[in-house]
Amino acid sequence: TATAHLINSFHTPQGAKLAKKQVRVLGKFFSFSFLWSFFQWFFTGGENCGFSNFPTFGLKAYQYKFYFDFSATYVGVGMICPYIINISVLLGGILSWGIMWPLIETKKGDWFPADVEPSSMHGLQAYKVFIAVAIILGDGLYNFCKVLSRTLSGLFVQLRGSTSRRSFTVQEEDPHASPQTPKESYDDQRRTRFFLKDQIPTWFAVGGYIIISATSTAILPHMFHQLRWYYILVIYICAPVLAFCNAYGAGLTDWSLASTYGKLAIFTIGAWAGSEHGGMLAGLAACGVMMNIVSTASDLTQDFKTGYLTLSSPKSMFVSQVIGTAMGCVVSPRVFLLFYKAFDDLGIPNSEYPAPFTTVYRSMAKLGVEGVASLPRECLVLCYAFFGVAILVNIVKDSLPSKFGRFVPLP
């Protein structure tokens, strides 16, 4: 909606002036950010050096990741994010790196072996990853249930409204029409008429989904041998319902839960495949398939909403999406290969590009296949505790009045 209003504002006399002002401000701050990064580059003598790793609080604090980054990007993101997001991130950093990890580290040799590598999943890293996973799952599960309940109640209201409207051929003729059913404005009537006039045929949408699912089912097992064809088929059968829930829920809450559905695929397919048949890789590949389907449905619906508000043709938008996706199929692998060849340690912890989420998702796949027996001592107890805390914090936040609830940090 915001994007559509921005596009529409460009096509008015006032909007053109506003656009010039926006571009001027954008150029000014882009120049400042670029020059600041260029200045920092002169004072970087290698890894963990320079302004991006400035030990403001001392070297001991620096070991526990408390230092100044001097990154203009973080300043910009902090300005965009609400205060509660910034406070939650700061509070989480103090609780984890300032209190929890130093305390758990004192249990070395008791809770976990003293001679394991820092990145090993049998040492401190396991607590870091799995406690984070527990919080993500607790927070995600709560919000998934909340979004699903809102989705179902919204659908119920829609269906009840459409049934009551069908009782009358012309709504205006009903003297007892509900005042809660707002009359569509001229602009909305025009948009709806224009959007429906050029809509994509149902047979094309269903046929396209069947062709894509058949292609994926045939090709993906050759790329990932652990991913059986029937795993992919089950995902494509279940995905439309989940994709619909995600798209409708994202419309109500502006929050896509694609990653939650991906985690669901990791656990189910990973456990189904088992450790002897490459369950970890099967679960991760299944997660990629599920997340692509579910997130694409949500993103496409958002784009169609923008198209609806700007009087754009759904067919022309769909063609543009296909062209963009085809370009992505060529550009994305090339960009990945560029990074892969330029950096020998791509994706390895403590490297320039550590890809931290890979560790989280790999650990979830490992947990789904091997079970919880492989975790170090007390790790599971802490995971249960933080899973419960994540749900409890959300319940407290939603149950309090908004003037108090807005001060409760986000898990």
C-alpha cells in the first residue's frame, strides 16, 4: 500500500516536487555513507582491525563482542526500526554475550568437553545456536498461531459478509442494510473493475503450478540425491494451503512467516528421511522448496495489491514477474559463484562472510534427524526454558493494554 501511494504521488504536480526532494536527500546521505566507508578502509590492516572493530569498552569486553562498529548501515537501520526493536536487540546482546555465555563458559569440562573447538556443536556453540533456535521457534509458533487465528476469523467474516450480500440483488435496495458494510468508493469500484477485467485465467494458474511441481519433482532428486521424489510431491500438495495462509496473514499483519514453514519442512522431512538416508540434507533442501513456494505467494500477492492500487494490469505485472524471475535464475548463481571463488572461507564461522543462519538451519536439521541425545548437558533444559519464555513474553505483550504492552521487549 505504501509503495502504491508513493508511485501514485509521483504522477501529481505535488508528487513531482516531493520526488525531487527525496532523491536529493537520498543522494546526500548516500555520498556521506560512501565517503565514511572509504575513510574507514584506510585504517583497516586486516581481520578484526580498524574502525569496524574498535575496542571502545576495553579488550576483555571486545572478546565478548562488545565494541563499536561505526557502521553507517546500522545507524540507518536503527533509524528505520521502531525503538522497541533496537532496545530488544541491545537487551538480547547484553543478556546473551554479557551474562549467559560467560556463565556457561565457566562450566567447561563439566557440562561440555574442555578440549572441543569453539565452533563445535558439542561445546559452547551448541548452547548459542540451540537456545537461539528455541527462542525463534517459540516466538514463531506463537505468532504463527496468532496469524492463523486472525486469518481464519477474517475468512469467516468475509464468507459471512458475502453470504449476506448475496441475499439481495442490489444492496442499495435493502432498507435494513448493515451500516458496518461500507459502500465502495468510486476509486475502489474503478480499481476492482480494471483489475478483474484483465485477470489471469484460473486454468493457467492451476496448470502452471502443476507443471512447476512436476518439473521440481523430476529435477530436484537428481540435484540432491537424498531428497526423494515423493518428499517433493508431498510438499507441493501441502504448500498451497500454507501459502494461502501466509499470503492472507501477511496481508493482515504485514509479517511473512515463510521461515516458520521452512522449519516445519526441515523437521518433518528430516525425521521422515532419517540419518541413514541423508536426512539432514533432505530436510534442508525441503526447507528451500517450502520457503520458496510460501514466500513467493506472499510477495506476489503484495505486488498484486500494489498493482491494484496503481491501476496496473495483472497480466502485465505477471509477465514482469516472470521476466524478473528468469533474470534471477541467471544472475543469482553468477553472484554466488563470484563470492564462492573470491573467498575460500565463505560460510565458515569467524570469516568475512560467516553466513550465521546456515549454522542455525544446519543445527535444526541435525536435531530433527539425530534427536536431542547429541546435545551437551543442560542444553535441552535451557532450550525448553527459553522456548517457554519466548511464548510467555508474547502473551504478556499481547494481553497488556497497548500503552503498557509497547514497552515489553520482543523475543
